[in-house]
Amino acid sequence: VVEGSSPQPELWLHFPLPDVRSEYLSNPLQYINYIMTYGGEQSLSRVLQDTLGLANSISLSANTGSFGCDIYLVAALTPLGQTHAKSVMDVVFQYLSTLKSMGVDERLYQSLSDVAYLQWDWSQQMSPSDTASNLAEQMMRLQPEHLLSGDSRIDELNPELVQSLLDKMVPSNMNVVMVDPDAQQHYFKNQTVLTLPHYGVRHRIGSLENHFTGAIKLWSSWLASKEAATKGLTEQLTRFQLELDESRMPVPPKAIEGVPKELPTENMQATVATAETENTLEMQLYGSQPSKLELQTAPTEEAA
């Protein structure tokens, strides 16, 4: 438990994973980030926010290095979620059980690759200094032929790697941090409180098993069976007067439809404004005014 400096309480779930920096062609973290933070109908975030009212938002960040890859799933908690932090984790592990039972969706993975390529192809030009800084860092990690695209695109699908990372997001490989601005009132009473040297952060370290007895074993059993996870989540939420039937459980996102392979550029050239063709200062500065398009309309019955 950490005494937060901002008024927003947060629940942090930390999963240490292997170093995946060399797997930049498949970019597995982009897939994991999308399925965990997707905000569409009946997604993990929508269920926690709208259906149960336990969180205001869900985000995921990753920190990579020679030590490996640290993934942080962060839930900004509502007052109800602050009181029922275990219920938030119950929902997360039921969702992870669903992901494990369904496996990696290769159609979704491919659609994310299409989106990444389109965004890379039409990305905004960086400043010279930012470009030089980025290239200097990337030259230490990427092959020369991948310097411009290695961190941005998904050029090779590797569902086995993605699944192996998801399989490591288990209770036995997790650290939990509750960031609470009112930690003194909620957690620190009659407890030994530590202070982080040089930073002055007050915190307390404890065992998850001692705080939530039996939770690790329960969540582990859920990951082995989607049916057990669905039934178990309903039972756990009912204990706290929270309702979530099977039809409203969080579901993974589907493939993104209609991603264009390329964008036509025929009509993207603006007319160059000159003093001879434009008769106002504004038109000389900002270009010609928009012109009406000639639309072809279907003939009416009377005209026919």
C-alpha cells in the first residue's frame, strides 16, 4: 500500500515478463495492450466502469529493458472500487481466463497489424532533433533495415509468443499496489509504516495472501477453467451485493473491420494560391476557399 499524492485512488497490477525487445517485428505488447484496454461494448473497461461502477478507467503501460518487461495494469478506482479492490481483481482474472480459453485471435492480430502500418505510413513528421535522438537509440536495438519501422509496425504475427506472455499473467507472478491518498485512515492504523528514502513516500509492504486469504488459489483455479471463472466471479460479486450475470461478463474485442490497405492521394493536392489567382489577403495566406462538389444524383421517377 502506497500513500498517494493525488486524490485519485488506483489499483496497480504488476506482471514481470521476459525481455521482448528483440521481438519488435511481432510487437506482442501491442496486442496485449489492445485487448486489455479496449473500450468497446462489454469490454473489460466498460464492465468495470459502467456495469459495476468499480473503476473510472483502465490503462496499461510497459517498461522494457535488459531486466525483462514489466507490465502494469492500472485501474483508477471509484469510491466503490476503493472499498472492493478484490472485486476489481476478480473481474480481471475472469477476463484473463476467457482470453486463455479462446487463445490469440489471429484475425484481430492481423487487423492491428493493418492499423499499425496505416498509422506508420501516415505518421506526422518529427523534428530533426527528435528524429536524430530516436534513431540513435534505435540503432542500438534494431537491424538497419528496420530502423524506420521496427518500433511502429507489426510485420510478423507471432501468436505463440503473445500466448506465452499472457500465460505468465497469473496470480503467482503478480505484485499488487494500492495507491490511496487516505492510506493513513484506511491501511496504516496500528501498522508499521515505511518511508522511501529521498522521496518521502510512505508505504506498507504485506502479503497478498494475508490480505485476501485464498484469493491466489481461487484465481489460479479460474485460469484453468473459463466455466469455473464465470461461476466463481458471479458468486464473489454477489457476496458484496454486486450483480453481473453471465451474459454481461467482459468479452475480448473482435477484429477491426474495414482497415484500408492504402489511402488514395489523387484529391489531396490543394491549389497553390497566388496574387494573380486570389483576390483577398486571407485567400493568399490560407489558400482557396472550398468549392462545391458536383454530385451525381439518381434520376427521380418524374424525371424518368
